[in-house]
Amino acid sequence: MTADLPRPTRVLDVETPHGTARATVHRPRRAHATLVLGHGAGGHAWTGDVVAVTREMTGLGWAVVLVDQPWRLKGLKVASRPPTLDEAWLPVVGALMGGRAALPRPLVVGGRSAGARVACRTAQAVGADAVLCLSFPLHPPGAPGRSRADELRLPVAAGLPLHVVQGVRDPFGTPEEVRAELPTPDLVSAAKGTHSFGREPADVVAATRRFLERIAGDHRE
């Protein structure tokens, strides 16, 4: 799927406490907002939903940045532990939003699966304006008692807009399970598929676009 991504305008390698991370920047002319996305805990290619969202939102004037964690660049098969992921994420977002080449606000951070967890845990620390979660892993499959709802609610507790796009058959938590952990049901959009969504993630793209356009509109007011 990576081959379907638009041509990046910049590739930035950032040194972190846990090795080099890479930020691939897709910044259209006159970009008016920024979306920074992290990947999941498995695989070394960007998934179809992330590719589709990148193409859609860059076409609408958003700068979209895809961040590869250090473990991925090292070619490891297993993701690092959550604290390590967070510590690597912080300097990357700082580098993107600071200096002469700073990307425009509002800043929405997010990702899929493990990347969504990182975004929730660090949103306040990086000064995000909102959080987007694609396939939030609410609990391990078959283990609803091991809930990560406390992480999911962190942006809400900080007063940040949050939206979750969840597959209707996701074994890591259905849309109904995720809604039960949040203040209002409209914070969750159901999409076709499982944790990986479907091959044609048009519903994921539509839900993402609605949320991001609302954030951009609120920022302009």
C-alpha cells in the first residue's frame, strides 16, 4: 500500500532517546492544518486506511505526516513498550511543529491501533488540538477485562476533541464497546471490517474527513 501514497514533500529523520524515527511529510501548497499519524504494532508497510486518509486529506489542504517509530526503522518484528513509543513520539512532533518549517495548526495527532494509543497518551504533552483514533485497541482479543479505556479517555479529560473510527467486527473492541467507555456515542464512527477495516475503506475516509473538517472549522472561528 505504501506505493499508493502521494509523493512526500519532505522526509525528516529525528533522533529520539530510542533511536532514529522518521517523519514522512505530505504538505500541499497553502496547507491550513496538520494531521500526524503513527502506525500499529505489526508490519512495516502503511495500511490501506492510512493511505486512503492521506490521499484524501492532502487533497483538501491538510499536511499529513506519517511517523515511523525507531523499532520499525531497525527492522524489528515486535513493537517497543508503550513508554518507549511515547518517548520517541514526543521529539518527532516537536520537530514538525517548531522552527522555520513548522507545519500549520490546528494539529491533530492520531494513528491506528498502537499508534492511536500513543496519540492519546501524549496529546496534551505535544499541544495537540484534537485526536483521531483508527482501530483503537480497547482490549486484547477475548480479554475485555484488560481494558485500555483509561488511555482512550485521556484526551477527553484534557478537553480535547476525540474521534474513534472502529470496525464493526473488531476483536479488540467493537464500536459499541468503545462508545460505552466515552461520554457521548457520537465520538465513535462504525466502519466495515475488523481491526484492519475493509479493502475499500471509504467509510473510514468519510468519518475522518467529517471530524477533521470540523476541527479545521472550529480553529478558523
